[in-house]
Amino acid sequence: MLQQLNGHSSSSPDQSRVSLREDIQEFLSGEAPLHQLDDLTKVNPVTLETVLRCLQARYMVDTFYTNAGCTLVALNPFKPVPGLYSPEMMREYHAASQPQKLKPHIFTVGEQTYRNVKSLIEPVNQSIVVSGESGAGKTWTSRCLMKFYAVVATSPTSWENHKIAERIEQRILNSNPVMEAFGNACTLRNDNSSRFGKFIQLQLNRAQQMTGAAVQTYLLEKTRVACQASSERNFHIFYQICKGASEEERVQWHLPKGSTFSWLPNPERTLEEDCFEVTREAMLHLGIDTRTQNNIFKVLAGLLHLGNVQFADSEDEAQPCQLTEEAKCSVRTSASLLQLPEDMLLETLRIRTIRAGRQQQVFRKACSRAECDTRRDCLAKLVYARLFDWMVLVINSSIYADPDSWTTFIGLLDVYGFESFPDNSLEQLCINYANEKLQQHFVAHYLRAQQEEYAVEGLEWSFVNYQDNQTCLDLIEGSPISICSLINEECRLNRPSSAAQLQTRIESALAGSPCLGHNKLSREPSFVVVHFAGPVRYHTAGLVEKNKDPVPPELTGLLQQSQHSLLTVLFPTDPKEKTQEKPSGQNRTPALTVVSKFKASLEQLLRILQNTTPHYIRCIKPNSQGQPQSFLQEEVLSQLEACGLVETIHISAAGFPIRVSHQNFMERYELLRRLCPRASSSFHNPYSAKEHSEQPPQGEAATLQTLLQDLLHILPALTGTAATPVDSAECTPAPLQCGRTKVFMTDFMLELLENGRTQVLEQCARCIQCGWRQHQHRKQKRQRRAATLIQAAVRSWLTRKHIQRLHTAATVIKHAWQKWRIRMAFLASKELDGLEEKHFSQAHGSPNSSPLPPMQTRLLGAIIRLWPLGLVLANAAVGIHSFQRKLVVHACLQLPSGSSSSSSVQTAQQDQAGVRSIRALPQGSIRFHCRKSPLRYADTCPEPSPFSVTGFNQILLEKHRPIHV
Ligand SMILES: Nc1ncnc2c1ncn2[C@@H]1O[C@H](COP(=O)(O)OP(=O)(O)O)[C@@H](O)[C@H]1O
Ligand SMILES: [Mg+2]
């Protein structure tokens, strides 16, 4: 679902989707950061993406082990991790009361198995399946587990017992370097790749002490002795003897320094595993004495020299192939090391004997060059395979405990993982077949574990719908017709068949199988098997031959002729074996093919596993370069697929991959009741407020159930469809179920709930937006009103201030004017008082001396009394224009209108307001007489008097600046 959420293109929806995804992720994974999740099943939802992210987060903080349900995922650190496998750590896990509560570790698995054995609960025997790609750390893990058991499964009670136990453990541990030297090789993927599968049975007595062990091996890649891919190497032991032999041994084994061998590619690479001394020491501890060791290494040196035998085509087909001088020398050395007659060796390699006819007549036929090469390689493979088996036998005899001395066991299966190369053949078919078998076993176990969890949670759900890999297994091993049966039949019929014919046969006989595919693009004959971990194309060329693994009887016969003490053990001249190996004409018993042998051993292994309690460790290689701190998601993903972890994820998905605690579920989805009006009345949140503590748990569950029911009812509203999952729930399980502690749901259900939640949140968001906008609008309105009020107040204040200033100015003018008037009145009265006295006397003499008629005199008096008003009028900004102004001024001041030279009235610019100043030539004082006399002499120039103040009336009124209101 999360991928779906993330699957759109435009950038902004993308961002919102990413944030939604993170939100869901956070909700599902709870509070814990990814690297703190100890169990991949706690990753919510269980998808590849989240699993990968979790593993990566843990790897980056040097946490290499993670649980995945019943499986432990082990990431290869590719670096030594101090203290991770120390004896103290082993004891810590051993002493812990609940080791599963400690950090995930292989020691948790080790301790768990050990306690299971102790508990004696059936099945008592335990098995640990360690799987993974080459280089992922299987062998390392098995080795560490063996060391763990060697530490914990001992009894310190009696010293003697302790010594015996220690010796056994040492032997068990010593089997590792020996088996790795003979069975491991440097490949492109791993410097120490195990080229065989092994099952180690650690045997415990009644007191759960380790008393012995047994090793079973599977399918050694013996072709590597004679054929190595470029950049790969032969088995480690060949390099060890060439590099680590003493001078004396070099002479003995014909391995002079600097000698080159065609079966020893890339000898210049020195690996940690090339330590000859360690192998020898371990062999010695296993009871293989120096003499036997010497014999073993002699045989190996003989094989190396055999590899240098190169054949050349002979001119005459009837004649055996030619040999160069060097090759002859190699044959000689090889024969001497293997203690074989040189002639016989040469003849066996170059000449084929055929028995035919009733009398079993022997015909001899010279082999072609290619046949010679095959016979040479076959000889080497035969010797090496027998040597390896013998080594395992010796190891087993050295570590195996008396059957009476042990009662239980812990099995460790270190098996090659699923393989898919560009060119796959019988080896890969067998390996992948084994992996299919193990996967089926694992899935059955995993499903059981899942079902147990559901049962604990009280869920009713069965995995009836889950299809396991039985169809693929039917295709490979089924009866009566399967790939294995067809290949075996080809071998049995012993008829010449081409690769193309085999392909056609497989395709036509198994056409009905859904797991069989055909790569139409491939030119080479092949068939495709769709395994659980992916499709693999197998080439049919050479398949039958490999399955037959034919060993020409002459080769066995030759080796039986050897005087070498080891070869006589490896190839005994036992008459029984002779008859088995020898083809005896028409009625011989069919030889066992590789596939049938492998199938038999696999079935035996599975029988053992089925009777044990299995534990799984999946080793993962974070990168193919072996670099620490580098986690390549793609590579890890393909391994998760190959080891079946993806399959378990799919199984989880088939059930209820999403598990959420009751409380988390309520907190997140409680709001969905808004979509369901019916539910809102009946529903109340059991986790909200005080109710929670007061409600009994029964009530909580009931309320939760009610909510779940309500949610199921609103599903149609969420999907917008008529068909509801509730309807379909009648035949299939409901997509949402309530367990005792968790709510279980499918991906589909989570998607629906999330959609509903988004709907509700959108509604809420719209509501909030609406409210917010209203609030904003109201706020703006209020602000505007307030601003208007403030502006009005300010304006009125400014106006008041201005008017006040005007008032002040007017008051000042008034006061000045009053002062001036008083003064003038005083001066005038003083002057008039003098004149009056004179005039009074004159007036009494001539009563008709007034120059003005009485009416005019009264008007003049009025004008003079009102002249300040006239001045104000003249100064007014409006109404009176230039000429009128002057007139008013003249009238006010009673200036002689005839003589313009004696006075001038200066007005401001015509358009500007008011009279700027009134100027008059100094003519002595202007006399005002307002009350006492009608100023009879005001228009006449008074006599200049020494007491008059010149310039006193020059500026009568001066306006400095116009005032604008
Ligand atoms: N737990 C580990 N700690 C450190 N190094 C490891 C660990 N597991 C594996 N390795 C390294 O990885 C290499 C390959 O591991 P190995 O067990 O041989 O792989 P496999 O058996 O799966 O092919 C080892 O040689 C070792 O260097
Ligand atoms: Mg290995």
C-alpha cells in the first residue's frame, strides 16, 4: 500500500504522499527508530522496503543480527567485531534468564536450542539451518555455534570428565579447518567458499554434555579438481601443500619451488586459508598421523602432476594420442606418486576397452584427444572424491561418540543457498532442489508459528489459501514424471540423446506444470524452472552425462592396482564392489545416478529435520566486495528473495501483515466515527479521559469491537463502492480482526482506513480553514474600524491644536493691539488734551469753524472707530481684492487719498492672501481720536514737532507668513 501511495509523479503531491507515508510509517512502527527494531516482523507494514530499511539502519550502527519471527537474519560484518563472539558473551547468553530478551545473536539461537534439549519437550532434538549465499557467513556462523556449545555444553564437575569433554570439543572444532582445506575454495564470491553441504550432529548425553559429533556431507563440487573458472581457485589444500611443504617434502612430493601446474590457477594469491600448518595440526588432533598425512599429500601432488598431462591429436585415429616430452615426464611423476605402473596409467588414459558380445569379448579403442582429457579429469575427480569421503569418515570416527553415550543432538546444517548463474547445470539443479525442499520445510514451520500467534491472540483464521512450493517440487522430483525422472531415464536407457532432444522431452512431458518455463530467446537447449526464489534457466547440454557421472571401469581397475597404501584403502579390490562397478552386459543393475543419490541423501536429511525442532539462521552478504559498512540494497534484496524471507513476507501479507495495538488503533482511527453518524451515538472512546481507568477490560474490548463493527459498516463510504468487504467477509475472513492485544488487518484495510482518515482530516482542515478565514475577516474589519477611529481622533486633535494656535495667535495680536491702542489712546489723548485746550479757546471764539459738515464728521468718526476691523478685512485672504483692499486700508487709516506719494500700501501678491504691510512716509504721529473728539485734524499734516516720533507709524501691520488652515 505504501508503494501505491508513493507511486505518483507530480512533485507536490509526491511530497505530500511521502510525508503521509512517513506518517503511516511512524504510526505503524511506533516510537522506536528502525535500527532499534529487533524483529523484522515488528516492522510495520511488513514489506520488502521496510524490511530492507530496517536491516540497513541496523547494519549501519553495527548491529548485525535481527530476528524475523522464527528466523535470525545475520548480516556479514566483513570485519572483526570485538567482543561479539567472546567467551564472556557466550556466558552472558548462557546465564541469562530469558536469552530471547537480550539482543538478537546467534548465541540466542544456540542457547534456545540448548535449553530446548534440556527441557526434554518433544521433539527434543534440535536443528539449526544456516543458509545463505556463498560468502554470507554460514561457515563462520556454524563455527561460532560449535564454539558456543563447546563452552556451554561441558560439565565442570569432574576433572576427568571435563578433560574428556574438552578433547572431544577440540576434535569437533578441529574438524573445521580440515574439512575447509579439502572442501573449500576461493571463488569469485567468497575467498573461503564451501564447495559441499554439511550437516554436523552435535551429540549430547543425558546431562546435556557434548560427547561427540558426526558430520554428513552433501554434493562435493568435485569437478573443481580438474576444472576451475577463471579467477577462481582449486581446493585450498593444493595451494597449502605447494606453499607450505618443507624442502624434504618438496623432494618427496616432486613439488620443486616455482613449478607450475595447470590445475593450480592463481597461485600468487595468498589467502588466510592457505595455512598448511593449521591443517596439519588439526589432522594430527583428529588422529591422522604424519605418515598418513604424507600419503595424502603425495596423492594430491600426484593429481597435480596428472593435470599437467596434455594430449595431442594423433595423426592416425587408430593410434593413441601423442604426448609431449613434458607430458611424458608428468605422467611418470604422477604414476610414481600414485604408485601406479606408468604404462598402465598411460594406456588407461588413452585406450578405451569395450566388452561386447555374449562372451564379453574385450575390444580396445584408442580415445580421441577430448576423450583422453575427460578420462584424465575423471581419474582425478574419482580419486579426490574418494579421498574427501575418506577424510569425512576419518573425522567422523575420531569425533563420533558411542551410540549408547548420547541421547540427544543438535544439528547444524551449513548448506549452500539458492544459485542462479548465466550457465546453470546439474549442480545448480541439485542445490536449488535442496533449497526448495528446505523452503517447504521452513514455510510449514513458519506457518505453524504464525498460526500459533493468531491462536494466542484469539483470531480465527486459517491459511487455507496459502500455496506453498509443492508444484515446483512436483516438477523437479514428482512421480511418475518429473525433471529428475526424465534425466534418470535418459541415463538408464543409455541411448545417445542430444541436448535439444532432452529439452523437447522435458517440455512436452511436463508442459502442464505452471513452474516450467522456456526461454525462447535462448539459442542453447535449456528449460526454465520457476523456483520460489525466482526463475532459473538450466542448460540441457551435458546434463545426462553429469547425472551418469560415468567412471570408466578401467580407471577404477587401474587405481586398484596401486601400491600406494592410501589408494589401496580408497580403492579396495573387494569382489562385491567389483561387480557393482563393472558393467555386466545386458542384465547389469542400473548404476545410481547423481540425482538419485542426492535425492536419497536429501530425503534422509529432511527426515532428520522433520523430527527435530528447527531454527533458522539466514546469512546475508551486504555487498559482494566484502567491504565493511557497505549495504547494497539490491544485492540484499536478491538474497532475501533467495533465502525465502520474501516468501515469509508474502505469507505475512496473505494473513494480517499489519498489527496495531488497541490503543494506537483507537488513537488513530477514532476520528473515523465522524463518517458514521449511526456510530457516533453508540460509540465512546474507551481510552479517553477518566473512563479508561474505570472501565473494566471487558468493556474496553466490547467498545473496541463496536468501533470495529462501525468501521466495517462505513467501509462502503470509504471505498465509494457498493460491494463491501463486510459482505465478502462472510466467505473470507474480514480484513480487520481484533485480537486480545492487537488489531490485525490487511494492507487493503489499512489503505481504506487511511483514506477515510484523510477524508475526515480534509473535512476538518476545510472547517478550520473556513473558521480561520472568518476570524481573519472579522479581525480585518475590526482593525479597519479602529484605524478610522484613530485617524479621526488624530485629525481632530491636529485641528484642535491648530485652532488653539490660531487662538493663541489671535490673543497675542489682540493683546498687542490692545496695548498699542491703549498707548496710542494715551498718546492721542495727551496730544489732544494740548490741542483741545487751544481749540477750546478758539472754538469759543468762532463756533462755525468746522471744515466738515456734521454728517460727514459722524461717518468719519465711525470709520476711524472701526479701522481695526477694516484692517482685518483688508488682511483677509478671501473676498476683498487688491484695489478694494487698498481702498479699505486707505479708508481705515484715513490716509489722504489724493497724495499717493505721502503713503503706500504694500499688499502681498495679488492672489495671495492679505496685506503684507502698510507703509506710510513718516509724517509725524497719526492721531486717533475715538471718543473725545471727531479728529478734525486727522487729514492734515500736523506740524512737525520735536516730540513727535518719526517712523512710529511706518509699519502698522506686518504679516510674516500667511497662515493656512
Ligand atoms: N560474523 C562475522 N564476523 C566477521 N567476519 C565474518 C563474519 N561472518 C563472515 N565473515 C567473513 O566473511 C567471510 C565469508 O564467510 P563464510 O562463513 O566463509 O561464508 P559462507 O560459508 O556463507 O560461504 C569469512 O571468511 C569472514 O571473513
Ligand atoms: Mg561456507
